[in-house]
Amino acid sequence: MDVIVTPTPTLQGEIQALSSKNYTTRYLLVAALAEGTSTIYYPAHSEDSDAMRRCIRDLGAIVEEDDEKIVITGFGRNPKAVDQLDVGNAGAVLRFLMAIASLCPDVTFINRYPDSLGKRPHNDLIDALGQMGVKIEHNEGKLPIRIQGGAPKGGKIQVSGNVSSQFLSALLFLTPLLEEDSEIEVLHDLKSKVVVGQTLEVLEQAGIVIHASEDLMHYRVPGNQKYAAKNYVVQGDYPGSAAILAAAAVTNSDVIVHRLEENSKQGERAVVDVLRMMEVPMTHENGIVHVKGNGKLKAVEFDGDKATDAVLAMVAAAVFAEGTSRFYDVENLRYKECDRITDYLNELRKAGANVEERQAEIIVHGRPEGVEGGVEINAHYDHRVIMALTVVGLRAKNPIRIRDAHHVAKSYPIYFDHLKALGANVEWVE
Ligand SMILES: O=C(O)C1=C[C@@H](OP(=O)(O)O)[C@@H](O)[C@H](O)C1
Ligand SMILES: C=C(OP(=O)(O)O)C(=O)O
């Protein structure tokens, strides 16, 4: 399915932010790793969260749900011996479950998205699990991946953090369940460090003890721990909301988004600070972000690694800013659903934006007068490309057509419904 985005000068209205994808996947996982019954209130409903739900069920968790909650009875440290798992296109779900699958005798993760997740590298986690005695067959670090585990060993484990934080998070979920204590050392750099804070927060809520160094590069994890069965409440999602806020910032708007906690550990809450630095009129109080856009924005410089999943939306806003913006430290955007530097900038250029790439930077020469539009966009299987190009389309001179926009459902199935409710001219077409 495609979407046609027709230029829309004004957006107005109120929406409830959808629920956080990253917290939902984590709460589902820790609930599955507990032995009792946990309840998750207001879970996200998207392809990625569905993937985690499907896989924990396959691994033996009992999952019941209604409109507002999911009730899960976990399998503790004894997942069922399944042959295959299908994580869809969900990177975090794959990486977290690769670690947990090492408690199973023989599991293969299938390759259902060869042109997206199938291209992403997992070598750093494969190496770390190898140090723990887990046997892994793989396609040069990529899917399909077969894990022959059973009894992974703790002890000293080294993992590289310069491609993704998800490898470290995966080890932090697994190691408390091992017989031995573990010591994890992160090598090189740690990208998306803020997301590890979300992992540690959820582990603590689940009653797990981890001793982390202040710089998050070293961990002592006592073994033989048990995940507690708990009740969890999922907060609103900043990465998805970043695109809505960017849309409000580039139009004449009066837009309110509820459920965005000011003190959230989601790095992408920085989208509010960045839009403020761009001189977008807005307030953020009591979990409510209120944008009163006048379409005028100033260029900005920002360390994108602090808010990795909001960078594409912030770049889309910068397309219409006065001056040159620079988003630096963003190399790991190249290893996401697509190459979010080269592929994304190619699509932006098609729409008429003036952008340049470096290995780890995105540079945007703003065009406050607007961009031409009138083109077809390739979504590259990437929900965040789809959301960001929509923002650009709202302020283009001519409509744009986003091919295969249904991939937005990876994280935000109701993105276009929300935009429509705010008055945007967006239409699904076959
Ligand atoms: O741990 C997580 O849930 C995530 C970590 C981040 O990935 P990287 O650590 O690969 O940057 C982020 O982009 C992704 O959407 C979700
Ligand atoms: C990169 C993302 O997710 P994942 O790595 O879990 O596929 C994302 O949601 O933007």
C-alpha cells in the first residue's frame, strides 16, 4: 500500500502518544523470564511488539490480553525447545532473543526480510555468545542464524558496542539467569548509550541486580537470579511522536500530544529540546507537549547518537530551517532497517531537499521556501523513513507518493490516522 501526502499548511488538534515500543518489548521479555504472572498495562501494538509477543509465546509463555493490558505467565529460565523463531523485521527483538535462545538446545531465526533485517550485522553478539560456549551457525554474521545453546557460561564476556547497544542489552537480559556470575566489558565505543539506561531501568523493576560502572562500559552481574513477576505500565513513545512534533513544527499548527513524560529515560525526548533550539514555539508540562508552529525554524547542530530514533524526524524539520544544520555521531544509522544516511538522503533529495552526507554525519542546507515534491519515494522497508518523508511532503509544493508505506506499522500503525485527525491530507492508495 502507498500513501499520497498532499501539502497541508495547517495542523490542529490533540492526540495521545502511542505506547513506547522499546519499553513494551522489554516488559514482554522480563515478564516471560519471570516464573509467575506479570501484567503489562497499555502495551504498544505494532509489528515489532507483536513479534516479541509471538516469540515469547512460542518459547512457552502464556499470554492473555484485552484492550488495555497483557497478562503473561513466564517460563523463567526454562524456555520451550522450539525449532524456529520469526522476529519479523524487529532488530531489538532478534538480538534480545538470540541471547535468550542460548538457553534452548537448537533454534533457528528465519530470514523473512532479506532486504532489511536480513542485511543487518549481528557479529558482535555472535562473538560474545561464542565466548559463553554457545555454538552459532550464521550467514557471515547475518540471518538466518542457528543457535545451539543449552548451558551458556558466565565469567568474563567482552562485547563491542560500536554498532549497536542492543548486543549489550541482550547480554544484560541473559546473564542474571546463569549459574555463574558474569563480568561484561564493552569494547570500543557504546552507541545509543541512553537506550541501555532503559534496559537497566526495566531490569531493576523486574527485581534484577546489576552493578554498572558510571560510564556504562563495565558490568558485574550476579548469577542465579530470578526475574520477579510484576505489574508494568508502558509510557508514551518519543521516537514515533518525534515525527508528529516535527510535522507540527514545519506547519502552522496548534498541536497537543499527551503522554510524553518530561523525565523519561528515552533519549528521543531530546526532540523537544532540539525543536526549541530551532525556535519552534512550544511548551512541555505535565506530560503534554504543545506545539504552536509558525513554519519558521532555525538551523541546529546536534549529537544524533543521544536520540537515535528521532534523528530522521529532526532532519525532516531541518529541511525547512533557515541555515545549515548538522547532525553528527550518527554512523550507526547505517545499520538500521535501511542505511538511514545514504538511502534516506537519496529520498530527501528526490523530494527537493539540499542535503549532504559524511560517514557519520547528515548536513542539511535548509530551504525555508519549501521543496518541489511531486515525486515517488521508496520507503526502503523503513518506518522512520516513511514518517520523516511524510513530514517533508506536508510542506512540499506538490504531493509526494510514498511507496509501501504500510511498513510504518513496524512501530506506528496508526501514524497516518493520527496525522489525519490533526487535519493532514494523507490518503492510502493501492
Ligand atoms: O534497544 C532497543 O530497544 C533499541 C536500540 C536502538 O538501536 P541501536 O542500539 O542499534 O542504535 C534503537 O535504534 C532501536 O530502535 C531500539
Ligand atoms: C531501529 C529500530 O528498531 P530495531 O533496531 O529494533 O529494528 C527503530 O525502531 O527505529
